Amino acid sequence: MACFGIFKKKKKENLGPPMVDIKQNPLLDGDMVMSLRYDLGLCKVIETENGLVYQSIKTGRQANWTRMIDASTTFQKVEKVKSDQSLSK
């Protein structure tokens, strides 16, 4: 009896973890976020040749997005801040 490919498993594309903050807000280049790791404080999301990084506004220190992945949720350990909130800090 031929199965005609009915029971074949479909391959899933591995796109990696989603680029969203801890509250599932999408993150894009230029967004301002509050880092919840590495004492970076207020950061700006920057696109580099090696991918996205978080750059601290106070110290200039950078952390690659892969270091900010929360293992239990696969979301980023940052919280997106509105532009008016970032000006007051």
C-alpha cells in the first residue's frame, strides 16, 4: 500500500528565538530598552555586522543579543521603554 507522502514529517525552519522583549514587544534597530542583565541600564539596540547588540547609554558597553536570551522563555531579558520614558532617566 502506498502512503503517497501523507505521513511524512514536514521539516520546520529553525529561525532562532524571536527578537522580542520580556513582555513580547518586538525589538528593532534603534529601540531603547532597559537591560535586565549585566548592569547595562538603559540601552539602545544597534545593528552591527555581527548582528544586533545592546549598547549602554551610560557606559557605552555592548552585549550581543544572544547573551540576553532568557532560557525559560527564549525572549530577550530587556524591557522596551517608550521614548518619553528614556528621556527622563
